Amino acid sequence: MQLGSKWNRRSFLGTLSVIAGSVMAPRKLSAWKTAPSVMGFGSTGNPYDELGVKTVINCEGTMTVLGGSILRPELEAVMAHAGRHFVRIADLEVAAGKRITEMLKLPEDYGAIVTSGAAAAMQSGLAGILTGDNEQFIKQIPDLTGMKSEVIIQKSHRNPFDHQLRTTGVKLVVIETREELRAAVNEKIAMMHFSNFANAAGQIKVDEWVKLAKEYKIPCMNDAAADTPPVSHLWDYANMGYDLITFSGGKAMRGPQCAGMLIGKKNLVANALLNNSPHEDTIGRSQKVGKEEIVGMVKALELYLKEDHEALSKEWQDRLEYISGRITRVAGVSTSYFVPDIANHVPHMAIAWDSRVKLTPKEVSDLLKDSTPSIIMGGGEEHPGLSMTAFMMQPGEHKIVAEQLEKLLKQHG
């Protein structure tokens, strides 16, 4: 590989040297003693009100369209500290990745970087597989001349997020059976992609997919974006042998909404970073992740690993049972509980009613959304009526939801 020292001013060579060697010890800098007071916009403590945007009670879970999750105060403080200094981003990425692999006790040949969400991790991870550390290929992508150009994916695993794969210029080779997979293998195949939440839908399951990839010596990626809890998923797929695994940071881990993690084989993770911000003339340059988000992702993971997950699950179930106790007072209303197999694997409640309540589920959902405070509650998740989770509710909000929903069902009962 021939590298020019003037490829970009973010220094491609600098990143290579950081990846290959140790990270320089940081200088100790004095932090601001006190936070500055806010004047003007934001001074009320609710910038959303000042912009005329209604805040909502989130009964749907860690949805990107609702802002993901709520940051812990401790995490906010650490991110504020990070924002008060300058640092070489490439150095920071390597150091953060090292800390992440240590916390997760990943296999020795695995590494990690922080990305601007799981979707960015998918794109950069695949780009790294396509280009390696070849400077010309990195600048050239999505023109795949001279590179492999196809990715195998199961039909049932196609979803809007594979747009991130297609932006690299690859062709998705869609298969359904093991025989079709074997027939699809050729010298153009760069990767085999697995959408973890679709595990039940495809004929080839998560454990077999990686075994087949190893058999054909093809790198494989697992998009496990929202698939914690259980917390063990953070290392399960690396231990299975997946070459790359993606996670969202702003969901159950309650990290920055614009952060995520790419975990995988060290060389592939290093090549993904070369295709990503802060480097210019790369496909991932637009998917910038700041120093604050990188530090925040590390802290969020630390806090998440220390949580009492059983106690949290019980708290969420207790909130649902409180709501159930209120709304089942209304004649014809019933509730039941379920936990999705994968993605948002937390207690959920299905809410159904008979003809004595003269509203459709969509009408109830719309009325709750337009109420004050606004309550966002979705469809039945393959269950009749509505479904909800207390996963992302703030303390006391379950009582507001119970009151509003009981009132609404009574009015139309």
C-alpha cells in the first residue's frame, strides 16, 4: 500500500500509526469549575417549549423518531467535561475502543470504535471490508472497481436499514435457503449480512449463519442495533465468531442518541475507522461522531453494565400492572403481557377491548397523541388493540398514562 502524506489534513497516516501503536498519554487539563448560567434561549429549562415543540410521554420504547432514550445526569456531566478540551479524534477512538473491549471482555483479536449510531456502524464496517486500508479504494468508494461488490442477505432480513449497505455501492444478493446461499457464493462476495431482530423469520438462524460464513471464508456482520437487553448480547455474537457486530448507543444503554458501537475483528474495525470521520474524502465523513459522544458512549456502557437489570425489569412490569389495574376498571377492557423475543426485550402490555368501547385502536392512539400531555402509544405488536412498554417512562409518568387512558376509554365506553 502506498500512502501519500497529503491525502487529507486529518492525517490518514496518523490514524494508521495510532491503530498500530499505543495511544499517547493524555495531558491533564484544568476543567471549568462551574457550569455557566444559561441566558436567552434555553434559560427556562425547557428548550422544546421555547421552540413550540410538544414533549411526549414515551410508551413505545427506544425509538429513534422519539429521541431514543434519556441521558443519565452522570453521563451528561462526563460529556460536558469532554466538551471542554480538544483531543485527536483518531487517538480517542482507539482508546475508547480499547476500553470498550476490556469492559465487554471480548476475544483478544476483537476491537471496537464508536460510531454515529448502528446504521453508521453498518456502513463503515462494510466499507472497511471492501477497501481494506487501500487509500485509493477508500477515496473511490462507492465506485467498486477493483473491489468485491456483493453482499449476501436473507430475504426476510431485508429492511430499511440495508440502505446503509447499499450506499457503499454493493449489490445485495437475496437468498432464502441454504442451497441458494451456497449457489450465491462467488469471488465477488464481500460479506454476509445478518439482521438480528429478524432471526426468527429467516430459515438460517444466527448461529448457523456465522458457521456458514466461516465455511466459505466470508466476513459476516450482525446488525444487533436494539438487541439489548439481555446485556449478554453485547458479547454473545463476538463469541459466536461474527466478524463485525453493530449496536445503537442511544437505546437501552441510554448513551448519546447519535452514538453507537462497531465491534469486531481488530483489522476490520481499524479499516472501518479509515472509512469514517474524522477523515476527509471518505464515505463516512458525513457520519461524524464528536468527542463528547465517544466519551459518552464509553460512560454509558460502564453504567449499563453495572445496572441491576432484574430490578429494572420488575420496575417496568410494576408500572404496567399499575396502568392495567386502572384501565381494566372500564367494562370490556382487558390486558395481557409479553416480551418481544429480540429488540426491546423488555416487559410490554397489550391492551384490548370489546364492542362496548366505541373507538378503534388507531383512534385511541391519535387521541392520546393529541392530549395534554401528549402520550405516544403504538400498535399491538402482533397483538390486538394497542401495546405499550414502560421501558422509557420517567418516574411518575405511568400514573399520568393510567389516568388519561382510563378517562378516554370511559368516555367512549
